Amino acid sequence: MADGCALDTEKYSLLEDFNVDVEVEKQEFETFSLCFWVYLLDSTTYPSTIIRQVHSDMSFSAPFLVLDENKKMILLPLTLLHKEAPDPVNTASWTEVPNVSTTAEFPLQRWVHVGCEVSRNYMRLYICGKMVGEKLLTSVMTNGTNSDNVRRVSLFSVGGDGYSVQGFIHCGEVLPSTVHVNNHYTKDPPLWLSVEKPSTCEVDEDGVWSIVGEKASCGMIFSLDVVLSNAIGQPVRKDVQVVASLLYANSGTPVEKTSDLEAPLLVSYDGVEFSAEDKPCTLLNGCASLKLKISQHYSKCDKRLFCIKFEIPNKGCYPFLEAFTNQMRCISRTGGDSVTPKRLSPLVEGVPSSNGASDSSLSMKRIKFGEEKIPESEFEGGNGTSMAWGPQNQDEEEEEEEEDQSSTDSDNTEVRGSTGSRGYTISDSTIFKYCLGNLTERSLIMKEITNNAGDEEVSEFADQVSLYSGCSHHGYQIKMARKLIAEGTNAWILISRNYQNVHWDNVVIEIEEHFMRIAKCSSRSLTHQDFELLRRICGCYDYITQENFEKMWCWLFPVATSISRGLINGMWRSCSPKWIEGFVTKEEAEHSLQSQEPGTFILRFPTSRSWPHPDAGSLVVTYVGRDFVIRHRLLAVDHICDSSERYTDAKPLQDMLLAEPELSRLGR
């Protein structure tokens, strides 16, 4: 069993305890770099001094690294080296001296890497391995100075001005001139725990997750993916345990069990339910998909807001080793209630409906962004969806068929039309199971349907799911299912040649050939970076199994299909300018836009959207907002990139993007 103590927390310390000494030799000194990871709490106030400097000739310390009133980080000259250094006594001079500053606000409650490179004649500030500014300075050292005189400066933190800065620091050290800041950035990134939005919930305008269940009497059942990764977005190959607990969202206090009622939050293992607080969940290789249930007594009230907290037990109070969901609202759909389809606002203006009809009043001239409902930590392992393409147990098929037939005989049959020509019935219960199920449950339903139903039945099923879920994108994924499964099955047969485990090096060529054929693009090959991301989505190392391949295929096939059609294909082919990045993570995209001007953007495919997720294969615009905050917006490419003739007169997607007021130039 995984041990929660497998994590080493000794490298994490309070920011106020930070203290390092740097020896500066008058003649031989060249440069040093102070590097560290910092995690600032949201209780931090501004302006504040993060790190101070002092040496033996100073009666008072002076600031070295500060956050100004605009929440921007500023690096100041060193008093022992530079004539422009701030006067320790005259605090007014601190804002007047030459400095290096970030252009964007410094983020709170997330790990950020800071590098301060200091030389006799210049200083540089690095954020997350990238230089954000440089300032030339005048050295106080002269050639006539005694070379044997060695001076020492102390760099330390006392928790800001009046202990106003609270946070943690990781791997703070001084590097010699021979070691670059980037080496420290990638050497040993800190860890953090995150949780992804469940596939069965809707996100309201206020950010609240609506957990939808068929009956309140059964409690609210849903799945959550919990991920332990490092600060640069790489999965952590550690087996650890986490404990889940249900909290009241308004106060943050735990929901306590009352009298003889069952526990507020339950976790399911092999169909057996346990109290979540008494049953730690194991993250294998840093990730797990947990099936949870909010008990009946607590899920009955639609107005009550909850959240779920995940923490690694026995590891102290480290906020980065805790993860909280958004506020959650439980919504029940009882048998007596009429189901009203919820119409969501379209992500793209001028998008025709799933049946091909369009509103003549809409125009393709302008794209409307939708918020990319992707968690803060976009885990590269995809959604953990495995399609289970292998043959299903015959008894299970008969049981499901009986269940479907019994549901078809119910009064709900009037909602839908008659069965298809092949006589296979897709019941109303199957439609609602698909709408309410997680990605794994949906993929199993689609396997059953594609094995037994014709194209007409599948198309009708897609329209019904789109209607009752309020999201037309579901229909697109359903209609893709037959080809996705068939192509994936054939691809694995060619790749595996009846072996259960295949070396990754023997897989990449076949993957690339299938991708380029489906994407209808032979001019752009996949890069080493692309294959590394695919490997991480697979969750494999040197060898790949069928389960690994299916996880990757559920992400890759929708992406290739999107690239094959309409307006996207030409953008993917273009290498100068490179309109669409290769396969990159959210963190890599944000890193590439650090210190860029507002309006700079890149296009990418989100790694957390795998089939049958309704947004699988969609594009995300990652851009720098007017306030220098990096944001992410989702584009619904399933319609605007349709290859049909009705879009032959549409404006190029590049022009539509650049017409957006928030977007002005392509990044990288």
C-alpha cells in the first residue's frame, strides 16, 4: 500500500525563516544568482519587502526584493556592490533607485520560481526560468581595492514589513556564476496537489459546480480526478495517500456526521462504500480517479453549497499539499420532475445547430470566446479514460438489454421517436445515463451502442443527448465514436502484433502515420516534444499497453479529426507563422507568454479533454489580458472548422481571432 510519508517535506520552509549569506570578493567576484521557489498566501498585503539585505557596515537593513503596491515584483541593487543601491535610512529613496520589475502581477497561492542574478555591473530578474528584465549598474568596486578583502552580505526574510508576507519557500540557494538559473528551475520543482472538475457537473456563471443526480434519495454520485504534480506541470511518480472531507463552502468548516446517519462523504471501492475520512485514497504514480458520493441527508438541499477538501495526511499544514474543489451545489432530477433541457450559450457566434440548421441572423464574422473550464492544474494524463474495446461479457449484455427494454416500455417512450431500422432500441434511461455519467461510463455506453446500432440510431441518440444535456458538442463526440473505436482497434493491432507490452520507440512511427493520415496533413510531422506529451497522456514509461494506448487515442483522435477539417487544417500546416502550437500543456503555454505584452496569444489543444468529453479536439486560446494576467478561452472548433461547403465563404480563422479586441499578435 502507498505510504503518505513517501513525500519529503523537509525542503519546504516558512518564508520568514529564509536566510543565506553571499561572500563577495572585491577583485575576483563575478556574479551570483539567488534562486528559490516561493508560494505566497492570499493573506499577503502590498507593498511588502520579500527579502532584505544587510552587511557588517550597515546599521539598518535595506530591501532587496519587494512587491510594490501594484503587486509587481521588484529587484533592487545590492548595497555592497552598486552605487545605485537604496539608502537603508531614507525609505523614500527605495522607490527612486534603478530596479528591475515584472510587468504582470505576482500570483498568489501557486508556486513561482524566482531567480535574481547579480553582477558588479548589472542585475537580472528571472520568473519561472525566463528573464523578465535587466538593469545596468555602476560598481562601487575599483581596481585599487585590496583583492584579499572578502565581504559578506546576508539576504533574509522576516515575513515582510510587519510580518505582512506569509508563504513558503523551496530549495532557496545561491548559485555560482557557472550555473544558470534555468538549471535550478528544472532541477527539483516543488509539488502541489490539484483536483479536476467532474465530467458530470455543469459550471454556473458564478463558478459553482452543479452536481446532478437522478434521485436525491440515492445521494449524489460523481467522480473526481486528483493529481499530484510538480510546479512545472510534470506528473510525479509517487504513490501517496489522500483523505477527502466534505466542507461547508461558506465557512470552510467540516460537515459533521449526525446521530446514526451515514457519513457526509463516501468513497466507493469495487462497489463498496466507505466513509471518505476513514478510508484514505491511494494515488498511483501521482494520480487517481475517485468515485465519491454526497450522502442523501446532505444532498437534499439544493441551496446548500459544499466543497471537498483533499489532503495528504500526516504532512503538516502545507496549503500546496491540499486541494479544494469549487463550490458545489447538489441538484436532483426525480422521476416526477419534468426534465427541461438547459440551453448553454454558444462558444462561437454563428454556429449552426447539430442538425445543420442555422440562424440567418447570426454571423461568422466574429468569434465569441467561452471560458475554458479547465482546472488550474491541467494534468497531462488526460482524463484517465479507457475505452475498454475488448469484448463485453455476454451476461452483462443481456442484463443491459433487458434493462433497456424495460425502460423503453415505460411512459417515457413518447419523448423520442420509434426505433431504427435494425431494431436496436436505445432507451431513455440510456440517454440519461450518458448525460449523467462520467467519461468512462460514457465510453462504455458508446461501445455498446456502436456494436449494436446503425448510423441512424447513433445519430438520433446524439441529437437526444444534445437536447437533454443542453450541449450540442456531445452529439459531435457521439457521431465520432464508431470511427474512433474502429481506427483505434486497427491501430493497436498493427502496433502490438499480439504483444501485450510494446516498447515506446516502436510505437511512435505508427502513431505518427495514423495521426498524419487522419489529420490529412503530410507536411507537418510530430516533434519529440509532441511524443513526450503523448507518452505522459498514456501514463507509460518505456513500454505501452493497450490501456495506455487507448487513453492516448481518446485524446489524439479528436485532435487529428479537428485538424483535418476546414479552417483549422491550413493553420496547422503553417509553420511560419506557427499559428497552432504542437502538443503543449497549459503550464508550458503560460510559461511561453511570461513577460509578453497584452494581447499576445497562442493556440493549443487542451490536454485535459479526451473523448467522449464534449470539448475533446477543441482549441484553446491562451493569451495575456490587459491586466497582464494570462487567461484561457475555449473555441468550439467542431462547427467553425467544418469542411462542408457552407463555410467556403467564411473569413479565415486567423482574421477572426485578430479581430477580437483582446487578441493582437501571435506569441512565440
